[in-house]
Amino acid sequence: MIEQPDEFSAVLDMVRRRVELEAGFGIDRFPKPKPPSRPATQERSLQVEATRREDSHRAAPPSRPEQARPATPPPQATGDKAELLRALHEQAAKCTGCALHRTRRKFVFGAGNPNADLMFVGEAPGYHEDLQGEPFVGPAGQLLTRMIAAIQMTRSEVYIANVLKCRPAGETGDRPPHGDEIVMCWPHLRRQIEIIRPKLICALGATASQAVLQTKQGITALRGHMHRFGDIPVIPTFHPSYLLRSPDAKVYAWEDLQKVRDMLKELRQAKG
């Protein structure tokens, strides 16, 4: 049977989006794409199920409103940003507010440009980050580097931090952060945001999005929309570690990254 024009266009559009996505993420081999075989309603159900799986393994944050709402605007930091961050690093590294300080190898504060327009916020350090003392240096970090490159930027231009500064390790490896750990670490991240004052925040995964936006909503509901932390726009997307486990979700992450790219361009033009 000959495909109808609208079906053929849908296939071409799918191929174009997949090639653009994979090329942007630094992948130079493309598997043969399959034509859509599900109605749109089933495709949306697949997305909801995939994103539900990410939500299910994340720790719930402390009691907060159900709906995402703008946080109190962060005050303007005064003084040299790099020096302020160094002072905060020294202060935060002495934190003994939860048990994680006893098991960590290194304190993972953050890395990047103190004057960055774009800030990425992740969940917590993992095994590789705990060894090196820098955020996103393992396999998920390599993917994040490609994601940043896909929007024509480099890691040296952005700032990267996590909600937790110490690795939450379980008996079998990394585990999601506990609510009390998020509560203790949140002031450090908030102060980082206050100092850097980025034009835009990209929250990576459910834990980061929930902490920054003060909500219990999952990543399914949050991604695809623009939110605010005070007067700073926030765009949530999937965590790179989730994308490594569920590569089909990359198409949605690419949509979010394009929003980041386009909004950052608009913000830069508006503020000169």
C-alpha cells in the first residue's frame, strides 16, 4: 500500500528530528528509523510511562506545595562572584548537617563560569564525581557535555551544580537523595544561585526540578514548560543518567534543550 502524503511527511519529520537530535548529542551513527506504528494517544501514553519510571526512583522532597510556584526572588549578591563562590565553598565544605559528610570522599561544590548566563542543576554526585570532586564527570557528565554542545555552548561557559554536594551511596551504589539531605543542602545551592544570578536555569531530573521549584510534581508534569525561581526562568528536563538508561526519551530532552537555547538567546537580546 502506498503511504498517504501525511503519513510520509510524518516519517520524514521523524527522521529529520532523530538525525538532528543524535548529531547534536555527538552521535555520528544513526539506526534505521521505524515508521510510527502507534496512534498519537498511545505515543503520549508511552512518554508518560517513560517519565513515570524516572519519577518513581526519585526521593520525595520535604513537604512542599503540590503546584510549582515561583520561589522568593534571590537577593542580588554583592562583590566578586568568583570570590563569593570560593568563600561559600569553604563554608559549605564544613557542613555536618547530615550523615553523608562521613562517607564522602570529596565535597562536590560546583564548577564552571561564575558569570554564567546558563546554570545546570543536577541531583547529586555519583561515584566518579565523588572521586574527582567535580560535578558530572562520569558517563552522565559526558552526555551532559554533548547536550551543552548541542546548543552551541561549552562547559566553560555555563555553571554546573547539584542539589546535594556529597554522594548519597547505598549498599549497591548510588541512591536517590533523602528528603532530610535535600533540606540540609538546599541553602548551599540557593546561595550559589544568588551569587551567580544566571539568566536561565536548566534543572536536570525530578529531584533538581522539585528542589528548585519547591514542588512535589514529577518531571512528567514539569518538563515541557517554563517555570520560575524568583525572576529566573527555569526549564526542567530529564537527567542525563536517565537518558542513558532510556535513550528514547532523548527526543523530549532535545525539545527542552531547544527551549533553553532559544530562551537564552531572547534573554541576552532583551538585557543587552
